[in-house]
Amino acid sequence: MSASAYIRITRPHNAVVAGLTALIGYLIATGTLTPPSLLLAVIVALITAGGNVINDVCDVEIDRINRPERPIPAGEISLAGARAYAAVLFAGGIALATLTPPLCLAIAIINSTILVAYAVRLKRIPVLGNGAVAYLTASVFLFGGAFAGIEGLVRNLSLAAITFLATIARELLKDAEDVDGDAAGGARTLPMIVGVRRTGIFAFACACGAVVVSLLPSGDWWGLFYLAGIAVVDLVILFGAFRGLQCTTPGCVRESGATSILRMGMFAALAVFAIAAVI
Ligand SMILES: CC(C)=CCC/C(C)=C/CC/C(C)=C/CC/C(C)=C/COC[C@H](O)COP(=O)(O)O
Ligand SMILES: CC(C)=CCC/C(C)=C/CC/C(C)=C/CC/C(C)=C/COP(=O)(O)OP(=O)(O)O
Ligand SMILES: [Mg+2]
């Protein structure tokens, strides 16, 4: 057993960015950060870490082939140990969420349940699995807003919609990249059913939807800086999705860099939201 394996299995960069995104959600909803709001980042990081650990527990057979270096297939953490660790991370996140308003606690419990359901079953259902990851990612903004009450959550609905659509687009293109490995692992994804070309068209349509919603007038943070920043980000997102749209094979999607360009655009969007909220 090594301590580093217990850190690696949580995909810490992912959990930390998710935690910081909850703070951006609160900042957008209220225009300020308070010391108690820092708790949001810890809760989201713990629950995201729990989701990543339970995912590796359920994907152990796929990862033995595709990702043998991960802690469970590499023999660094036992299956039972990882299961117990995931339970501790979820329980820690939910216990801390009892210190937040009931709306936040409800989201924390619902999301923990969806993360377990995703690992156990939803991941294998085409589109529904992608929808679950898109909802979870979008919900970080709702969670941050909900710390300021229902009005905060409502104020962040447009951000959640943008994130949902952009994440669906990226997750579908990730499935298009992974068709060969997923088929060997027995998974069924949209591109296996309708082909890479149609998946690319659907992903591009979702990216266009995200761009349209991102330009609609919204809260106090919506202004000249936001419009200028988001216009650049929108071009990056459209370019990434367009690269995927042109492909008919998984290899083409991988070489197009579409999913990396989309990830870059999504992280840049977070920076635009955060700066727009404070200036
Ligand atoms: C049109 C437009 C302006 C779109 C921007 C949408 C937006 C604001 C997306 C932000 C999504 C985001 C990065 C949320 C942070 C929470 C988080 C860590 C989510 C899950 O991880 C995503 C990560 O990129 C996983 O990457 P990978 O392992 O390569 O799949
Ligand atoms: C707001 C609250 C309380 C929680 C949000 C929780 C978040 C941010 C979830 C975002 C989505 C996410 C990162 C989920 C983690 C589990 C997951 C879907 C991992 C990806 O696993 P696979 O789909 O198996 O892909 P791999 O090939 O990387 O294993
Ligand atoms: Mg997995």
C-alpha cells in the first residue's frame, strides 16, 4: 500500500478544479467569496474524488486492458480497500454538506447517488451516461449558487445550461475517439450505434447550443468584458467541435485534437466567468 496511490486514484487535479468551480459558482451568484463558502470547494472535491474511486472499482476489468497503470489493476490498492475509501470520501463530503443549506445538502446526496449509479450502470447506457456526466459537471455551478439560497441557484441556471451542452459535446466526441477500446470492453456508446459522423454532427449541434446560450443576457456579471472574453472562448469551442464534425473514423477524431481543444475552451470559459464576476 502506498499513500501516493490513494491520492492518484482520486484524480486530484480533476477534484481540485471541480472544487474551485463551485467557488466560481458562488462568486457568480453573489459577487463575493466568504470564508464559509470555502467549504463548498472541500465538499465538491471530496465527492468528485469519491466518484473517481468508485469508477475505478467498477471499471477494473476494462482498466486491466486499457489503463493497467491505475492503482487497482496495478495491485497498489485492493478492490475492498478502494470500495471502503470511496465510501469514506462520499461520507466525508455529505457530512460536511450537512453544515450547508438544505438545497446544497440535497444536491450533494443526489450527485453522490448519480456518481455511484454512473459507475455501476449508467456509463454503459448510450447518451444517458453522457447526460449524467454533463449534469454532474453543470451541477457544480448550481451547488455553488445554492449556497446563497434558491435565488443563487436560479441565477446560475444559464451557466449550468452552457456547461451541460458543452460537456455533452465533449463526452460524445470522447466516445467517438474510444470506439475501438470501448467495443473490446463490451461498452455500447452512441458512435457505435449511429456512427462517428452522426455523433460529430450531434456534438457540433450541442456546442452551437452552448455558444448561443453563452451569448444571452444574464446576471450582473454580464457586460462588455464578459462578451469580449466569451466571444473568443466561443470561437475555440466552435473550432474544436467543427474539427470533430469533419471526421468519420475514431482515429480522425483523436488526431483532430477536438476533445483537447474543447477542454481548453471550457477551462478558459471558467476564467472568463470568474473575472467577469469580480470586475
Ligand atoms: C460555450 C461555452 C462558453 C462553454 C463553456 C462551458 C464550461 C463553462 C465548462 C466548464 C466545465 C468544467 C471544466 C467544470 C469543472 C468541473 C470538472 C472538473 C468537471 C469534470 O472534469 C472535466 C475534465 O475536463 C475531465 O477531463 P478528462 O479526464 O480529459 O475527460
Ligand atoms: C456538486 C457536487 C456535490 C458534486 C459534483 C461532482 C462532479 C464535479 C462530477 C463531475 C464529473 C466527474 C469528474 C465524475 C467522476 C467520475 C467519472 C465520470 C469518471 C470518468 O470515468 P470513465 O467514464 O470511466 O472514464 P475513464 O476512462 O477516465 O475511467
Ligand atoms: Mg473508468
